[in-house]
Amino acid sequence: MKFGKRLKRQIEQSLPDWRDKFLSYKELKKLVRLISSAPPLLNGSVEYGKAEREFMYCLNNEIEKFNAFFMEQEEDFIIRHKELQQMIQRVVDTWGPNGTKPSDTAYKQEMGKIRKDIVNFHGEMVLLMNYSNINYTGLAKILKKYDKRTGGVLRLPFIQKVLEQPFFTTDLISKLVKECESSIDWVFPASEAQGIHAEREAITVPGEGIFRNTVAALLTMQEIRRGSSTYSHFSLPPLNLPESDIFQSLQDCFNFNNPAKMNLAGYAFANDDGTLVKPKHQQLIAAVARAEQPERIDHLENIDEEVNKGTQISVEENSGSEHQQKAGQLKKRVIFGLGIGVSVGGVVLAGGWVFTMALSAAVFVGAREYFELVRSRGIAAGMTPPPRYVSRVCSVICALMPILTLYFGNIDISVTSAAFVVSIALLLQRGNPRFAQLSSTMFGLFYCGYLPCFWVKLRCGLAAPALNTSVTASWPLLLGGQTQWTVGLLATLSSISSIIAADTYAFIWGKAFGRTPLTSISPKKTWEGALAGFAGCIATSIILAKTLSWPTSVLSAVAFGFLNYFGSLFGDLTESMIKRDAGVKDSGSLIPGHGGILDRVDSYIFTGALAYSFVKIFLPLYGV
């Protein structure tokens, strides 16, 4: 079969959300024809060069598309794998034989849900591996056509570039697949797998389910990775499926051409000589049977019709349920977001010890979340995390830093003392202290303790009254009068408001029009959203400058907005990097709909230092 037809078939059999993420093979072939159709004496002309540049531009765009989608899925798989492990452990600890509430019924019911999740998860990972294989093969074939028709030698250097791309590096996914299969073996003991056959009388396979798509992916992978007369060093190595692979079981399960050869009641399949055999990984087959919610098939002669019709819950029902779930999450997010906004506004207006103590509490929780991330599997796999008692001591030290900053008016004392205490604590631990422990702990003190102190210096340290603003004249005496409105208060309000505007504009615009990934650290962030956030941040800074008469010039407002935006973006990406290494989606679950404290304040961590430096150094220096 021609590769173009094979790719088209695979796209049609893939998940709906994946179909526009595959190689634009047909469009690239058209561009190759345009290049090769140019007359020889036009080679090097404007027309020929334009077509070639367009071809290269499209190739690079395809690479970026593959990488963004692959890394987004990979990040999601890491999180889902960890959540599945936690779900299994929670069910065992709660309803298992030795659990806190032993219940055979509840245990089987919850394990049934987990089995379905494992099957779907395993299938999607196989699909992603196929996604990598088929797109690589398509690129190699397109480049071969280009070299053949133009006499160029583009394929070798470009393929070398492709081999270094994230979408071609499937080591992590392969590892997750093996761990998932180990989970399948554990969740489906051999004794239970044999007993399952008597429980079901029929097995049907939905036409649009993950299982069928997985089979299609495996068939395609085997086809494009087979040895042939056209096999070369640019081809993927042949796919020699090992004995433990589930492919044969899946292929047998889909032997629809001869339904009589399927013993549906026992999940056993017949050889050509009529002898029955048990499929490999029949635990997985049984899992699919349970996961798919089939109806009973009374007549085998109608099996093709039933299979094509499928018995999976309709796409409309699933999408409706997902829509309701997302709407509920958005509602919860908005409600808690408004509550947080009102609370933060009151604390900022109060200033002094109220502001400092509230910040100290947030810093303590954020530090606890950070050190839990350090201990998480993703980071701990590459280093020895600091001992628990050191993490707790550091969390307390981080919480004390804002208080000491307000009391002494300087951060140096608290930072020096903290570094000294932590170094002693690490040296006194049993065993040999590791440099990784010291570095991760010191970064935690800097990230969670030192940087937030600049908000105390900004809000409480800049106590000069802001006499130029029109707000002070009408501010009630009961709430502090004119003296309440200081330069520090105006700078803090302007900075926080600008960051909120940047996050809001970036989220809304990125959701609606985002296409170009910003960075591999956080694949869901786009350049379109980032530019919208930048514009929103600058606009908000200018509007507040006009309203509050601070800063006094538009140029200063633009510069202040610029610093606020890039400080917030850098803080956001830094926390995304930490969470990605830890293999978690959120830093915690303290705030419903928002995650942990770090998820909410990541944009503010670096911004306080930049805002304080701007007000303390830039404004007096230039007098604007």
C-alpha cells in the first residue's frame, strides 16, 4: 500500500482530536512538484527560490507541530500514570483485604473503574508511539522525493535534525508502556483472568473506541517497520514484536473475516487446524471486555453489524458529560478566584503587619509544596532529596523571612541566617550529604523565601505619601486617610493588577486563537496568548498610571508594565519546569479549581524584586 493511503487510513482511524496533528503529506508532495517542475535555467531564480523556501518553511512548521503535540501528550501521560498508581494504592489501602474499610464489593467496583482507565491509557500511549513512527516515516519519504526530483542532498542533514527532536524520542513513553503493562499484570492476576471467561457470554468491540484505534496503530507500525527491498538506513528498524507483546492477541481479537473462529464465551481463538489457543495477555483482552460496556450478541451471524455499530457510550454523551464537568470546574475556578481577589485586595490595602503575616502564611504553604515537589518521583529519580526535617525547617525559615524583613528592614540578615542553619542541618544528617540536596534546598530558600520578601519591601518599605494621586483626597479617614496611600501601595496595586490582566488576556486569547507553541516547558502556552498578555499588561499599567497619577509619565508606565509582564512570564515558566520534572499537573490541591499556592503565585515570585528595583532605582535615577 502506498504510504499516502496508509497515512490517510491511519488518520481516519485515529482519535478525533489527533487528526490535524499528523504530517501534511499531501500538501508537501504538491510543494515538491512545484519545485521540481521549475525549468533548469530557472534554478536559482526568484520563483524557484520562493518555492524552495516555502517547502522548507512548511517542513519546519511540521516539526514544531509534532513537537508541541507530542510533548503535551507526554506531559499528560506522566501525570496520568502517577494518578493511576495513586488510585490503585488508595483502593488497596481502603477496600483491600488489609485496608481500613475492607469490602470485596467496593474493591471490585473501584478496580473495575481503574481497569478501564489502564486500558485506555495503555492504548493512547501506543497511539502516540505510532504517531512518532508514522510522522518520521512520512518526513523521510517526502525528503527522498525532494532529493530525487531536485538532485539535492537535503534528506541526510534534515533527518539528522529530526532524530534530535522531542517527538522522535520515545524512550519515556516506552518506559511508561512497560510500567503500564506491569500494572495490568498486577491488577489482573492470572487466577482472576481465568475466572473472567465464565462471567461474560459475548465480547463486542466499539468501532470508535481506544481499543480499535490501538489495533489500527499497531498494524500500521508493523507495516511501516518491516524489512523490504526498499529498506534503507533512513527507515525505521523492523518491528519484531516480542513474545510478551499484546499485538497478536489484539490481531486475533479482530479476526472479523471469520467470526466462527472466535470463541466469544471463552476469549479463546482458533488456529487454522481448529485447535483452540489462549491469546497472549488475555488479562488485557478481559479488561477491554469489561471496560467497553458491551451488549449481549444473541446471533453470531449479526456480529459484523454489531461490531460496526459499536456499543460504546455515544460521543455525544461523552462530550456532554465532559462539557458539564469543564463548566463546573470553570464555575468553581471563578468563584474561588473572586474570593481570593477580594481577600488579597483587602490585605494589600491594610499593609503593615496584616500584609506581612498574610504573605508569610502563603510563603509557608508554598515552601511546603515546593519541597514536596522536590521529593516527587520525577525529581527524586535524578537526585537524593533533602531529609524531611530539613524541608520542614526550611519551610519555617521561608515563612519567617518576610517577618524579619519588615522588622529589620533588610533581607540580608534572614538570608544569611537561613543559609547557615540549612548547611548545618544537612551536615548533621546521617550518611553522606549530597550536593544535590544542598542546591535544591538553597534554591527553595531563594525561590520561596528570599524573593517574596521584596513584596514586603515594596508595600511596606516605600512609605513616602503619594500626594499627587486624586484618590487620596476622597479616601475616608476611617480607612487611614491620605497617609494610607503611599508610593508602596500604588506600586503594589499597579503591579498586581498588571499581572492579573496579563494572565487573563493571555488565557482568553490563547484559548481562542493560540496556534504557535511558546516553549516546550509549557506546551499549552502560545505566542499568540503571550503577545495578548503583553498588550493587556502594558494597557493596564498605562490606565492605572492615568487614574492614580503614578508613575507620572506614560514612558514610566510602559517600562513598569514591561517589567511586570516578563517577571510574571518567567515565574510562570519556572514553576512549570519544576512541575514537569516532578511529573505533576498542580503543585497542590489547597485551592479548588486552581491547584496549590504556587500555582496561583508563580507569576508574582520574581515580579516583586523587579517592581521594587524599578521604584527604588529606575524612577529616582531618571526622574520619571
